Amino acid sequence: EADIYQTPRYLVIGTGKKITLECSQTMGHDKMYWYQQDPGMELHLIHYSYGVNSTEKGDLSSESTVSRIRTEHFPLTLESARPSHTSQYLCASEDRANTIYFGEGSWLTVV
Amino acid sequence: AQSVTQLDSHVSVSEGTPVLLRCNYSSSYSPSLFWYVQHPNKGLQLLLKYTSAATLVKGINGFEAEFKKSETSFHLTKPSAHMSDAAEYFCVVSDRGTNAGKSTFGDGTTLTVKP
């Protein structure tokens, strides 16, 4: 059982609001990822990190930002949410054997 | 560079019949290969992984996959489908041992199991 946690699990917010999705892992993994996934669709990598103070944009352009001040914490922030940001956001971390562990996901609805 | 192709976006089987989900990959190095399963409204769960040991890999819930280097394939199989197997399945490739690499996910295959 992987120890990676996402909060909130479900959130409905208004357009223009700022939101931070939290992700924490207790496994000491250096690599962490954020994926965006619409229902029944493929995963799109939006951000990744190879360790503290390392952040990179993923394959899919995103208006969100991330930070990695501590190994265990990789929050994702939307400064001004829009309806097009409505989606599921999955956080993950990767061990040295390249096995990826996923959180349960955060479902964001922007109205 | 690495890539992964899941050859079927949807697979439908009857309960009790075999399951085959196909995955082809390309990798510049010796790859690690994985299959993940995602049930509705859930995160992804590791089914099985291939690193460098036996080419036939057994996973959870009766699934297994065979690494075939000559065919650059890593197909997922199960002898007898169960209703609870209905989910989305993702094949993943990662260049093994590279510190700067990241994993590449396939687009997913939706498995439907009919009663």
C-alpha cells in the first residue's frame, strides 16, 4: 500500500478563485508528478519534479504552478480557476526501481 | 527516447473468457515496463512490472504479462475475466536506471466485461 495522499478529494469552486491541491508522500521518493485526466481519457503529464527545488513543465501545457520545497510535499496551485480547469488531478511519486505510486486523485469542478 | 502504444482503446469480453490487452513499446535503453489498472473514480494501482528478471511476469488478480524483446511487446493477459476486472488499463515504459528520465504512459485500454 503506497503512502501518497491528496487533498481535497473533491472540490467545487467559483471562476477566478485560487486553489491549491495538496500532495504528500512519506516514502522519501525524489521524483514526483502531477497528471491531469478527464473521465475515461488518457493521462496528461502537467508537472514533474526530480527532487527539492526541481520543477519542470510536463507534456501538456497547464496554467497551474507547482513547488517542491520539501521532499514529501508537491502542491499544485491554480491562481485563477476557470471552467476549463475542471478535471481530475492525480499526484504520483516514483521509487528508484521506477515504480510509480498514485494518490487517489483530486476532482476539481470550476463553476 | 521512449514511447508506448496500446493497440486497442476498447476491449470487450464475456465473463469467464480470456483477456488480452496489447502494448508495444520503444526504448533507447533496457526498459522497465508496467501495467496499471484504474477503477472508476480511483487512482492508478500497479498490476505488475518487468525489470530485468523473468520475461513472464505475474501480477495481482490473476493477471500476467510477457516481455518479448524481439517484438517490443508487453501484452497483458488473464485466463478468465471477472466482472470486477472492468476498468481502464495503462501500459507504462521507463528507461531503466536513468536518473533524469520520466515514465511514459500509454493512452489506456478500457476493458468491459459482459455477464
